[in-house]
Amino acid sequence: MNRPQSLTELYVAFTRLALQGFGGVLAVAQRELVERLEWMSKEEFVETLAIAQVLPGPNVVNLSLMVGDRFFGTRGAMAALAGMLSLPAVIVLLLAMVYGELRNYPVAADALRGMGAVAAGLVLATGIKLLPALYKSPLGRWQALGFALAAFVLIGLLRWPLITVLAILGGGGMALAWWRLK
């Protein structure tokens, strides 16, 4: 397993990661941290992402904090967070100003709809790519897929509140994993 050699390398890696992830950084984070930089295994990425998803705040921000902390403690967490947010924040502010001028043009709305579809496809492709990591999960592949299907049905079709689904399925998944690890 590789590791970043400096806080600067960590900052640059997360800046590059954030700049590639227009509309969603999760797919890029997996590719960069696991495949390109080799700072984490697939299993470590899935475990860290699972923790990041139950913490308050954006998943990838939580992930950056945990990865930075893993290598350099609090200073690493701050460097990774700065990499995720500093340059992208400037770009978003500039884009907001440009969008303010172009929002009445149908082409701008169509472009944003297209970008949303691409982002959804990237998230789906990342999920499929990470399926092999479920073999080593205490839940097992089929139970984990069952939880994912239940979440889709409850949120996507039945429109249950996210907090309720998270409490039921998250709590149930943790209890089942804990029971199996005993």
C-alpha cells in the first residue's frame, strides 16, 4: 500500500479529485484513492465510505477528513479538506455568476439536466465496480444487495424520509454485521 509523502501531496491529490468530480466525486474518489494512488484497498475504501455515509455532512468531505487523518492526523484531515473545498469553491462561485447571466437560455437548463444524468451514471458504475468488495463484508453480498434494494424501494418508490430509512436499515445492517462478527 502506498501513502502520501507530504501534506502538499495530500492537498494536491484531493484538489485533483474534487476538480474531476463534476456532479459527484464518489466515482473519482474510488478510482483515485484505490486504483491510481493505491492509498487504500477496495475493502478499506468501502469500509471508510460506509462510516462517511452515516456521519452528518457530505460523504466525500467526511471521506477526505478520514483519509487525511489516517496518514497525517489532524493536519492531514485539514489538508485533505482544504484540497476538497478551496479551489472547487472558487470555481462554483464563478460558475454561479455565469449561470446568473445564462439561466434564461434553454440550452443552459438542458446542459444541467444532461450533467445530472452523467453524475447518476457515474455513481451507479462505481457501485457496480465495488460489488466484489462485498464478498469480504460481514453482511455478505446478497444481504448487502437486499439492504440496497430495500433502501431504493423505501426512498425511491415509497418516498419514506431518509432519516427513517437510515435508522431502520442502517441500524439493522449494523446489528446483523455485529452479530455475524461475534
